[in-house]
Amino acid sequence: MTPLALLATVLLGSLGALLRWLVGKALPQAPWWSVGIVNVAGSLVVGVLAALPETFWTYPLMVGLAGGLTTFSTLAVLMVPPTTEKIARRAFWPLALHLVLGIAGCALGFVATQAVL
């Protein structure tokens, strides 16, 4: 990776993290929604970029912007139930939904971009 590509990745990662923070601030009472929005949006971005021909910007946008935007660690914290009785409702179904929507977003971005190209 060239120094310029590294700088672009760092700057775009900062932008992605800032966008993630802004979405969280816009939806403070709905952490599931904010995490879901940024994770699906980041997956969609990766799907679009994966469908495009590789350029200088491919990895800075994938690793930097999409990587800074998406957040597995926040999702992991939200998955920890307060009691073991709530593990299926609090952990399994939301996690499955995030996983399915994330993969669907990536696939949609890829397929739609390929259709346009």
C-alpha cells in the first residue's frame, strides 16, 4: 500500500466513523436501528465497490469508509442479554436479522451495480 493510499484509507475511515456516530446521535433511543442502518449501508457500499473495476479508491473506500462506518463491536455489546432467559429474543433473532440484511445489502449493491455496468 502506498503512503497516499494509506492516508486515503485513514481519512475515509475517520469519515465512516464520524457518519456512524452521527447516525447513533440521530437515533439515541433506538440503538438497534442505528447499528442496523450503518451495518447494512456499509455492506451495500462494499457490494457496489466489489462489482466495480478495481481502482486506487477501491480499498480505501472498502476498508476505510465502509470499515469505519460498520460496527461489529457495538453489535456485540447489544447482543449481550441481561439474563440468560432472554438470550433467544435478545441475541439470536436480532443477530440473524443483522446478518441477513447485511448480506442482502452487499448482494443488492453488487447485483445492481453489475446490472448498470
